[in-house]
Amino acid sequence: MLFKPDSKESGEDDEKGTAPRKRSLISRLLGRMVSLLITLVILGGLGYLGWLAFQPRQNGGGGRGAGARPDLPVPVLAATPHVQDVPVYLDGVGSVKALNTVTVRSQVDGKLLKVNFVEGQDVKKDDVLGEIDPAIYQAQYDQAVATKAKDEALLANQKIDLARYQQLAATNAGSKQQADTQRALVAQQEAIIQADQAQIDNARTTLGYTKIVAPIAGRAGLRQVDQGNIIHASDTTGLVILTQLQPIAVWFSLPQQQIMRVNAAAAKGQLAVDVFGNDGVSVIDTGKLTGIDNQVDPTTGTLKLKAELPNASYQLWPGQFVNVRLKVETLPQAIVVPTSAVQRGPAGTFSYVIGEDNVVTAKPVTVTQQDEHEAVIASGLTTSDRVVTTGFANLSDGAKVVVGKDEGPPAADLAPRKRSRNPDGKRGGGQGEGQGKDQNKDGKKDWQGKSGEHRGRHEHSEGDQKGQTGPAPAPAAGGEQSGGAPKAQP
């Protein structure tokens, strides 16, 4: 059976269903507004942080290029290329070795009676370094001399008999055979005398070996045998080791890629070799190349070379590692610029050339060789050009520049400078402390001096925050200020 519900009851049901839907809609709108508000707060905070990070750069604290005005000329330093003869060097690393090293050994056995040198002494060639007991060898020499004297007396008698037999054979009073036999005896005796002379020479030489002499001039090392010991010819250590220090040798290595260049230069004449000191800059000795090895070391791919240096002041010592440079040629009348003038870009090396109205132009250049100071230009520059050497931070092709004067490197401050008055008329921290001390001398309490020091430090910290702690720095060369920002033009 169909029936129509009462209108009052249906209205109450609609109101009950609409109320929850309205509350849920309001809650969703509130949630969206809260999330949107949070998002806006986060974005605002990030924007504020970015503004704080960017603000110092706008005020000149982020470097010279950040706040530079594009309409102002860029301060730079410039140089003019010049022409000179440039030597070409090959650098290597080597070690110092004695030109000659000799282990002085005894050639006979015996007791060491004297040692005639001091350890570390410079000795000359043929100086007597030690003496061995010569008694036995003197006796052998005397015996050889006596044997020769005996044989010479016998030879004289045989020669008289030979003359007598020859006279008898000439008158047929004696046989010729007897005369010939006597002649053979005389020749035999003469040979014996020659052997005796050889024995004398041998004994004299052996006797001379009892004095140990220096075979070369050099410096004596540490003594290996003390006086009074028995020394043998078979001893491997010897008496002392002599090393020749003047002149001295240096062995160094060069890459195998430089073999052809070194050989071609050596064929033209003698090559000069420079040896650097411990600082790696100053040349302490110069010599000549004396030898090139006949093969490349396969383990390192390098070629060994030998140089000889006078070592007049004994600055080189055997076993010392040194830096070496070999002069292979000289580039005549080459164009030279400071190394700082050569810049590198995607297309290669170039230099900024200052033209008319102080406008720079980037020109490609070809560099033959360069070191930390100078670069040799093969093409791209002339002696009439002016090239930029300093101030590339804000420089670009077509920019206008103002050229300053290079007055040399700045002198280092050995001590902090005295602080002067701040722009607001207050003294710095150091003078506040001085005022406190003066007040203490006048009879006031010591806490006034401490408070004056506190005020001085407080003013000093305020001055640091304002960027005004002391005298303003003098402008650098070319219109640059020490703070990094370009100086404003009137």
C-alpha cells in the first residue's frame, strides 16, 4: 500500500543531512587555507634568506666584480712586449757523484807503522798516506843487489878467459872450440846478470809498496785501519777511500722524447749545464756536458747524462740530489711578454691588447715556450702592442680599461698598524685602554680603566660592523681599491 510521508518529518531529515556536509566543507576550506598560509610563510622565509645572501654583494662585500658598474673602465696593469735572446733549457733531476773514487789498499802485507793523514783532509797525488814495516822487503832488495854483484864478478873473469882463448886460437896454440865454449859462457853469465837486475827492480818496487801513496788528489774519508795493525793486500776495505770533489760529476736523466734534441745540440758544440741550490731558483754552479749514455733505461723511459762542474766552493757533495737544467739552444731576437699576459680559452691561448681609447681586444697568440716569469710569442703580437697583465676579473673583449702603474710588490706589514679615530670621532679599542691607564695614574679607581677598555672594545666592534675600523685603505694601482670594488670615476 502506497502512502505519502508527512512533510514535517521529511524536512527534519533534510536539515540533519545538510549540516554535516556544511561542516565538512568548512573544515576542508580551513585546511586548504592553513596549508596555503604555511606555503606562503615558507616561500617568504626562503625569499628573505635569498635577499640576505644577495644584499652584501649589492653593498660591495661579495667581491669586486659583483657590484661593479658596467659603464666604468676596468683598472688593469699593462706591459709592452720586448725582443731578446731566449735560452732554451731542458730540466732534469740528478745526483752528485765524485768524479773519481779510489779505495786505497796496501799492495804488500806487513805491520802499519804510521798513518800520515787526517780524516776529511784534502790530499794531493803521491802524498804518503801510510807506512808499512819495510824490514823484510829491504832485506830482499839487498839480497838481490848482492847476487847481481857476485854474478858481475864472475862475468868479468869469464871475459878475461875468453880473450885469452881467442889469442891462443888465433896462433893455433889453442883450439877454436875452447874459445867458442868460453864465448857462450860469457853470454850465459850476461843473461844471469840481467835476471839479477830484474830481481833488484822487483825488490825495489816491493820495498816502495811499504809506503802507501795517494793515487789521485781528493778528500780522504774515514780511516779503515788503525796504526799498529797488520795490513794485508787482500783486505777489501783498504786503508781509506779518496773522492775527487774538484771537479765533480752530476748524473741526471731526461725523458726519452728529448734524445734527438740533445744529440742535435751536442753535435753543434759543448752544452752548458746549470745546477740549482736547495731553493730551486738560484744557480750554484755551472759546468759542461761530458757524456750521454748509449741506451735508454727501459724501466723509467729516461736517458742518463753526465756533466762535469768545477765545484769551486764545495757546494756540491757526492750523494746529493739536485735539480739540473741543460741548455740546448738559444732563440735569437724572440718576442717576450710576461707569462701573466697569456690567457687560455676554449679556442687556445690569447692576450688582451690595449688599442685606441684604451679599449682591449682579445688576440690569439702562439706560444713557443714559457716559464713562471716570461713567455716567448711566435706570432700574434708585436713590440708596439700593449698587453694586459693584471685585472682580468671584469675584463672582456671590447671593454674599456684604465691602465695603472706597477710600483712593484707591496711590502709586508711586520706589525699591526696603530688605529686612528673612527669617522664618528670616537677612539678605537687600543686608545680606550690607554685612556683608562691615564685615569688610573691621576688617582682614580682602577675600574675606570677597565670600563674605558670595555668602551674602547665596544666601539671597536661597532666600527668593525660598519666596515670603518681604522684608516681607509689607499687605492691600489689602476684605480682599484683594497676592498675589491672599482673606484668610482667623477
